[in-house]
Amino acid sequence: MSHAAHFAKQIKIPATYMRGGTSKGVFFSLKDLPEAAQVPGPARDALLLRVIGSPDPYDKQIDGMGGATSSTSKTVILSKSTKADHDVDYLFGQVSIDKPFVDWSGNCGNLSAAVGSFAVSNGLVDASRIPQNGVAVVRVWQANIGKTIIAHVPITNGEVQETGDFELDGVTFPAAEVQLEFLDPAAEEEGGGGSMFPTGNLIDELEVPGVGTLKVTMINAGIPTIFVNAQDIGYTGTELQGAINGDPKALLMFETIRAYGALRMGLISNIDEAAKRQHTPKVAFVAKPADYVASSGKAIAAGDVDLLVRALSMGKLHHAMMGTAAVAIGTAGAISGTLVNLAAGGVERNAVRFGHPSGTLRVGAEASQVDGEWTVNKAIMSRSARVLMEGYVRVPGDSF
């Protein structure tokens, strides 16, 4: 082997490892990134891939900060906002585990819960907006999708309060509650045409080769999402991860539904593009309430929930629920006639509590119909967040 001096030494980059909701990721201040990675492009992507430990043919991310699941293969870049009436700009990168790409096409709703506290702790929020004791209202510009998120961050003695007794199903320990408001969550970005329902319908018939013609609700709210009825694809809605993630045929079926749904939603222009757009859209299946046992062993009774939802992220059944998909669930739940609303009993409502593999989650939505077009002013849910570790992340200096 050649002499070690030929190899670039490791560099140190200030970073914070945070949990937000049921996800975790590596958070950076934009100004702390190496100059080449301060702008979007191949250098930034290469750096984040190396930080997380991807692409990894072993699917373990042993040589990086990732945890080998879509919920833990995440990166966030934050900066003082350039937008009027906002405090912080939030850019989210979903890092592929086995392929060399970072998907910038959507938001992470769970990590959104950690953005406000990082921003307060790292001087990105004007001191005048932070009370000595109380709640800091942090106005977040979500740069991936061009949307506003309001984070209500609890403050004690001028510092972010992270500990508390708020329990979130899918998170082991209680913490302080952070309420998130996703303002005007319907899509206005590329391909969405500005419409919450890109096809103009609350329910469509979607032809999926090899699967059949499925009833679907395709919605752009929080994140583009395709909802199907569990029973139409052979499920009950009570499934846990093991029932699907070990079944290659099932995963292929979901990916096919996702690809053809993406095409119908106008998110891609031909079916082959779906492979390069894994983070969006999401696929979820819904069912009427039923008893089941959550992954922790906790019994969930049919009476505890309005409906059951299971969702896939980055090709696998999610262990709980993506925060962005929860926004889609709350929004669709508030609109009479969607598959989500029908699974929840078909009545008008401004909140739903749904069952997911780790337990239950409540999400509220304010929906109204104007000139036949549905609009949602905001979706609201509670998460929590915590700094797990802070300091420097290291990567070889020539890895980006």
C-alpha cells in the first residue's frame, strides 16, 4: 500500500446531531460548511453523502452518521432568512442509503420540529424574538418547497427547553412539546400547478400495470401523497414494518403505484424519472379503525383512532409517520369525499387522530372551499426535538 501521506487528512465541520419528531439528522449552519458546499451542487451533495455514509452497498451506513433507515439518513442546512418576516431558511436533504444521490425535492416534517430550536440556540433568530421564559415563535422558510412553517419553541431562562413530559408515539423518551403550524400547505411548486388536487379530482382511477386499476386520492399538501385503500391492495391497515419491508413483491408493487401516481400528478414526465425522485411523492394506504398492537407492544383500540394509515418512505414502510405525510392526512381528512376522509367516516372534521405502526398521532387542518377549489390555511401538529450531540463531523478533505 502506498505511503499514508498521499491521502488527504480529515477535516472538521461544525455540526449538530438532532432528533426532530420521529426522525434524526445532521444539522449544519450554512456559514459553517466548506466554501464549495455553501452553494447547491455536486460538491454539497458529495459532502453530505460522505457525512451520512452513503452510498453503502451493505445498507448499513457504518462509515457515517446515518442510521440505515429513511428516518435517520437526513441532513439539514440552516441560515438566517433572506425572506421578509421569516427568521430562518431551512433546506432539507434526504440522503439515499444505497445510491449516490441527495433528494432535495421535499421537506421533512419531523425534522421541522428541530429547526426552531437549532435556530434559537445557534443565533439565527433575532434576540428580540426570544422571551426569557415562554414560547419563541420561530418563522421558518422551508426552502425546498417554498412554504412557511411556524415553530412554537418553549424557552426557559432564555434557553431552549428540551426536556418535558410530552409523549410522541415512535419516540422512546418524553420531551418538551413543540407545536408546528404548516401554513398554506398545498403545493404551488413545480408540477403541482398550484392545485391541491393536481388532477382536479378528490378520487381518481389509477391504472397500475401488474397491479390493476386502483381508487386513489392524489394530494399536494405537506408533501405530494398518493392514498389508496388498504383492502384494494390486500392489506388491513394494521400492518407493522415487518409485514411489508421483508416482502420484495410488496415493495415493488408500492414503487409501481408510486411511479404511476407521480406521472399522473405531473411530478415526472416519464416513468423512468421516478427512480431519481424517491423522496416524493409518498404512497400511503388507509383503512377504517381496527384494533392492533403497535410496534412497542402497546395496544391501540379501534375507538382510539379515526382511521388507520400506513405510509412508505424511500421504498420502505415507515416506522411511524412522516410529518409531511401527516399534513397530507390532516388536509385530506378535512375534505369530504377523499379516501382519507371516507376511511375516517366521511364526516366533515377539522382534525383526525390516525393509527400508525408506532401508535397514534393527531393532526388538525383548517380547510375551506372557495369557488369550488379547496384551500387549507394551515395544518397543525405537536412534535418534540432534542440535541443528541454537537461538535464537529469529520470527513476526508478530498471527499467532495
